Amino acid sequence: MDLATAVDELYAADLPDFIATRRRLVAEAKERGDADVAAELPSLRKPTAVAWLLNRVARDEPRVVADLLDLGERMRTAQAKGDGAALAAARPERREAIDGLIEAARRCAREAGAAFGQAAADGVDATAVAALADPASGQALASGRLLRPLSYAGFGEVELDDAVALLRLVPPLPEGGDEEDVEHPDEEEIARRQALAEARELHREAEREVSAAALAESEARAALTAARERTRAGRERRAELAAEIARLETRPDARPADDPPEDAGS
């Protein structure tokens, strides 16, 4: 058993069995006299619960991951070509692919009897976004050896050094052409992308502010409507009482309040 095979077996183990599996693999490597494997395995960290579910998806439902990676490649190609129409057309598919990974992780959790709450869904969502944006992240996800969920900041590459077990063993990116065909953005392009990411973040903040203001306006309108209704009802009640007072004051036997009653003996 070489190191890559041992690592795959380790990260395919059930999460509660991770430590025991690692000990067993180390013992087997020592028995075979494979000192390098026996020395490397003990340093491999246990994945988080979300990373473990993503690793299960990569093994149990590889088609879900493959579809996500394929979409990411198509979107990156469209972006590099400045094909806005293709990017716009891919947006619904992007959401479907992200939701597909979340649902696959939820199925794996259900089969394993593990919890899957909103925090887990958010971790899977963030990993899917990173895999769509960054090809190396996509390969890391597909490797089934994640240690933690991935996160994409909006520009540049995702930091993977502490996110994947033995990063050097992650399969390389598929051959897509000669090295000179790979895009190497200059400083101006890097600055443009960073400015674009910052502008998008500011736009999202503005959208949140508009939503909050619209909600406040709606609540104020509702309060104004309610106040107007109370004013109308109060005026109607006041008019009814004034009419009642007038009716009572004009009764034939009604006397002004300041006239004393006549003496019964006069």
C-alpha cells in the first residue's frame, strides 16, 4: 500500500473511526517495513464534520462534484473571454450546482446518522463557491481529502495548505494546453479584479441598506395607516358622543345644570 492509497483509506473512514483507522494503517505500514508511510500518516489531521461530509460526497456521489467542476471551468472560460451573455446564462445553473452539492452532503449526513444544520450547509456552500472560482479548489474537493471547508475571498487563489491532507498528492489540474496558454494577469489586471471584487461587495452592502430602508418605509407606512384609522375612528366616536350630548340637552324636561329646582311648597 503506497502513501496515496493509505491516505485515501484514512479519509474514507467514518469520522468516529478516524483515529483507530490511522493507528491501524501506521501499524500495517510498520509491519510491511514501509518506514516512510508509517512516519507520514501520524501527522494527518482529522477532518471537520463538514469536510468529512464533503469527502464522502466526492467518493459516493462523484457526479455531483464533476458537474460542479465542469460548470466552474465553463464560467471561468466565459469570464476570461468577456462573454457576459454566457455568464448570465450560467447563473441559474450555478445556484443549482451549489444546491446540488449541499443536498448531496445532506444525504450523506442522513445516511451516516450525522447532524446537518445551517452552519454545515453554509460550509458546503462556501466550498462550492471556491470550487467554482478556483480550479485548484475544485481538484481539492474532488480528491476527497479535505480537512476543512474552503472559502473564496473574491479574487486570487484559495489558500489550500491547511485545507487538504498532503496537498502534494492532490491530482494535478487536467491538461488544458501549454504553459504559455495559461493566463498570467499583470499588476493592472490584478488591481482591476480586486477593485471589481470590492465594488461587488459595496454593491451587496448597498443592496442590504436598500432592503433595510424599504422595510423601514413599509413599517412606517403601515404605522401611518393604522394611525389614520385610529384618528378616523376617534373622530367618529367623538361625533357620536357630541350628538348624544346634544340630544340629551334638548329633552323637554332638561334644565340647565346651574338652575336650582323650584321649591315644592311655593
